[in-house]
Amino acid sequence: MPMNDTVVLEWSYTPESYFEDKFETNLSLGNDQYKMVIKKGKIEVYISSSLYDNNHSVHNRIYDAINRKLKVLLLNKFEPLMISKSVLINSHSANDKKTRISYYDVVIDIRNASENIVHKDKNGNVVYDSHNVKMEKNKELIGLINRCESKDFFAISLLDCLYRATNNKSHELIHLYEVIEALSKKFGSQQSARQSLAISRKDWSRLGEIANDLPLKQGRHAGKKINELRDVTIAELIEARQLAQRFVKAYLNYLDVDNR
């Protein structure tokens, strides 16, 4: 797309190191595809100036799409991410203009980031770089949600369960268990959901055990064990998160294969 026909919508985010490196991907919005570039501290989406001139509110729809897409990264890591309240609109044309428009916050509150790990062979060649692996996983997840969202909006509702869990720590286990409830309703029963998504009975039951059965203050049935309650351990919380993430990813993969 020629530069003089391009409008660049730009949002900032923190922390700037969240994505670690620049990468490009496509952003699907209905039947339209946009180029999205994520770099240090910035998210840029490139659209034609004619499209923007005909619909000055298109940035609202794109912002909402970015919000939905980036929730899929909850399947990869737990670390806070905040997208700015405003969008900077850069029109690269004869009448160059820049406008700042107020908009809403998006907060994805995830934790437990890991350090970068690099393995080299005896000749000093890099054979494994966790940084590159994480970047590729981010691209794969955004591509996956792009393909799935247009076919089944239920995928977004599953990601919303994780999103609510990260933003309501006192009820995190309750929201993580919503993944099981939603999948069971979608497939008609817990057994059907497990079998359709190739999830083991052990893993499925374990998330239920942590959320429902253990005597936890943060559990779903805390009132039944009022005299023996304890706080959930970090290990139990991480395990519950990973199980819920795995179940959501299983559904996205199921949907992706089923619709190809």
C-alpha cells in the first residue's frame, strides 16, 4: 500500500518489554484484513486512507478487535499489559494530519513472566532461543484467534473467562472453573467436552478439585468448609491457570481443525 494512501492507527502499551521484539501479523475484522505491527511500546494498524475517510470511527472497531485478539496471549504467559486510552492517527497524505482521540483502557493482568533462555552448540550457533519461541507462539496464537473468531464467537467468551480470572484475584478460581462450565454447556456434557477436545479425565477433574473440593478461601464452595479454610498456594493457582489455559487452547485447536 503506497505511503500516501495509508492511515496508521497507533496505540501505546505498557510495559514496553511485553512483546520483547517487533513482529507483524494480520488483524481480521469481518471480511477485511489489516496489517498490524507490534513494536516496543506501540501497536500500529495500517489501513487505507479512503477507508478512514469514509468511516472515521473505524478505529473504534479496530481497537475492540485488538482487545479481543490480545486476550489470546493469556494462553502464553501471566504479566500485566495495558493498552493506552488514546489512539494517535497518522495520515500519510498531502494534507498530513495527526489527531489524538480518547478511548477506553484495556488491562490484561497476567503474571509469572520468565527469563530468556538461549542454548548454543559447541560452535556457538544458537540452537534454541526462548525469546524467539515466545514471539512465534504469540504470532501463532493471534493467527489462531483470527481464524477461529470469525467462525465461532464462543472462542472469545472462553478467553473472557481467563480475562475475568486475571482481573478478579479473589475469585480467580471461580472464573477459571467457568471454562469447564462453558465447555460442558457447549458440548452438552462434561464427558462429551472432554472426549471432543481430547482432555484427560485426570486433568479435567484436577481443575474441578482445586476450584471446588479443596478447603480454600478462594474456592467456589468455601462456605461448606468454613472452619477448615486455607489460602490457595501459588503452586495450586499456577496449576489451575495452566489447566484452564490448556482447555481453552484445546477448543481453539478443535475449532481450527474442524473448520479448515
